[in-house]
Amino acid sequence: MNFVAIDVETAIGKRWSICQIGLAIVENGEITQTFSKLVQPPQNEYAIGNINVHGITPDMTANAQVFSEVWDEIYPLLEGKRLVAHNASFDINCLHQALEFYNRPIPVMECDCTYLRTGYKLTEICNAYEIDLINHHDATCDAVACANVYLKLMRGITPDYSKIKPRSEKSGSFFTPEGHEHLCGDVLRPDLNNADCNSPFYAKKVVFTGVLNSIDRKEAADLVKKLGADIDTSITKRTNFVITGSAPGPSKMQKIEQLNAQGCDIRLVFEEEFLRMCNGC
């Protein structure tokens, strides 16, 4: 079993702003090599929200290589290999956008996603598999954890789901299907005239799935509506973003995988990134 697990961190709310890349290279079912590299993002610009997530600062990348230079170094490690990520729609899209930013060709690569295969955040599925995740949001640590999750999945090892305890949106109780708040009414009617046309959500189709921890779904929907989103309750070929909390609906996750395999570009956005995007970070 040979593949490369990858994780990237970004400096601002733009996916081309990669500031760290981590790889875990797996050969014959074993992690044989890891790779960690700080990357200087364009203009070495950072948003405080991103710094608060991963702890990388402009001083740390002031003398680092830019992405195009790092890509020349890592592509020989990736070429011809299956690329695995946790929420691959984010990490792989970051690579694609960074390659476009630096006018580099985008190679065709076989990709797989441990998030789509499990429906759980990396911290949760690591708990279920008793995999150490020592420094979450360090790109190499996350890549190693992703590789270990994927190895267990490919070996048919069932996670201990009792170790995952997602919470409902409005209380501290354990999640039940009834814990999802269904959106209806005015929030589903887009209001582009009063929205921020510079928002990444402006005139985009947005769907929510799973349980958000720091904000309830109605509040999140009101927030993203003000940014111009057209909020739907189901996923279609026209969907642009799926805002994803804990315990997302398995049918929605399967639908995303099917549509993206048909050429759609539906992006999973986890809660932390969603809030950064809403705050303009």
C-alpha cells in the first residue's frame, strides 16, 4: 500500500496562501518518510485568525521559500502516487490555486479523502482509532495522523465510535439526529442587494450539514446570508460550499463525493475556516 498523505496550512482566507506543507510518505503500508516545510505566502501576509489556528507568524516565514520553489522540491515525492488528505477538497484545492497563482501546470493526480470516508473531524476519528494527534494544525503532524487513519481504513479496521461525542448545537448533550436544526423561511431567500459583494460567499450556493459547536445553525445561516449566500437545504450540482460540523449527514457526504467525481467543484468548509471566511480573515 503506497500513498502520500498531505496537509497544508494557509496564511489568510485565500487558498493559494499556503504557509506550511506537511507530507507523510507511505510505502508497503508503513510511513517511511515525513516532510515539513514552512512556505512564504505572497507578500508574507497573514490574518490573525489563521495565526490563532496554526501559530505560524510572518517572522517564521520571512526567509522561507515561496510555494513554487517548495513545489519543485516535493513534486518528485508526489508524482505517480495516490494523494490522501483529511478534507481533500480543501488541501488539494489549495495546491491547485497555489499552482495557478504561480503559473504552474496542475498535474492529474489520484486523490482520496479520509474525511469523506469517515464523516468525522481529524481529532474525532483519531480518538476513535486511538491515534496520537500531538500537535493538531501542524501540517506534518496532521499528515501523519491522516496517513495512520487511512491505513486503518484500508485494512478494514472499524473505529470505536463510542469515543466520539459530538454535541448538539444548543446544549451540551450528546448529538442525536433531532439535534440538527432545520433551516426554513426567510433565511433561505438570498438578498444580494444588501450583501457584501466582495465576500467569498456572494451569489454562491451554500448548504449546512452536521452540528456546529461555536455557533448555532440559524445564526450561522443569518451570518452567511448577509454575505450574499444563497442557502439551500440539499446538495445539487449547483452547490458551491458545504459548511460542515460534527456528525455530518452521511447522505450529503456521499452526494458530495459523487458530484465531485462527475466534475463538480463542491468545497467542504469546516467550522473554523467558515468563521474565518465570514470575518474576512
